[in-house]
Amino acid sequence: MFCEGSFEEDYKPTLGANIVRKDVNLEKAKVRLIMWDLAGQEKYSVIRSMYFQGCEGALLVYDVTRYNTFDSIISKWLRDYNTHASRSGREGVFILIGNKTDLTNQRVVPTEKGKELAEKIKASHFIETSAKLNQNIEEAFMLLVTKILKNHGVSV
């Protein structure tokens, strides 16, 4: 949704990694984002570590309708981010995101659980989104970009 401006009902899971580029305009600057969508399947765990090199920030996303994706935030994604992302001494920037909030009747992870986890793991922010309805998508990325720039001493 963020990159293409559209939602695909028939989205296929990422195989390995999908790399996309998007330019965003901030008040004072134009920023080019290079984003890596990493596959979550266990068979890609060995190569996944390579993609974290030079990582400046991360969106740690779970599906509010699948509790196992919530559980894997600490056991897989945050662990890999902390282990493999080289940040040259800078504080890591990551945002916790609960996605698919449009599926209200299928929801199993309450908002409060997401907030608690964000606080526990010291996420920069917590936000809930719906890619399908384009709710809070732009906001999530802008929170991440703003925090990364501040980490580099750039005021936005």
C-alpha cells in the first residue's frame, strides 16, 4: 500500500526478500527509502541475516488475527534485528505495528497487548494499521523516517 498506493487481495508471501525504493518528501528534505521486505518462513532464516547489514530502522509487523505472528516479534524479528543490524553505535530504531485492523471479527491480539509489547521491547512507537483500508500506513513510515533522521542529528 505504501509503495504502490493500492492493495492486493491476492497478496503472495515474500520469498527471500523483496526490495523496493520510494522517495518521500518531508518539509525540509526529500528522502529516498530503500526497503527490504523479508520473508518470515523458517527456510529463509539463514539468508535473512544478510539483509540486516546497514539497516537504519525496522517496522516490526504482526498480524492482529494471528497470535503466532505477535509471538514471533521477540523470538524472531527483534532478535534478528538486534543481532544482525549494524548501526555504527547509533540507537536502533524500530516501530511495532499491529496490521489488519480491518478484520475486527477475526482479531485475537488486543491493542493493549501491542502497547505492552512495544513498551517492553522499547519500540520507538506503536501503531495499528490496515493496509487494506490504507489506515495509518503513511504515518507508520513517516514515524520511522523521522526517528531515523533524528538519530543522525537531522531536525525535521
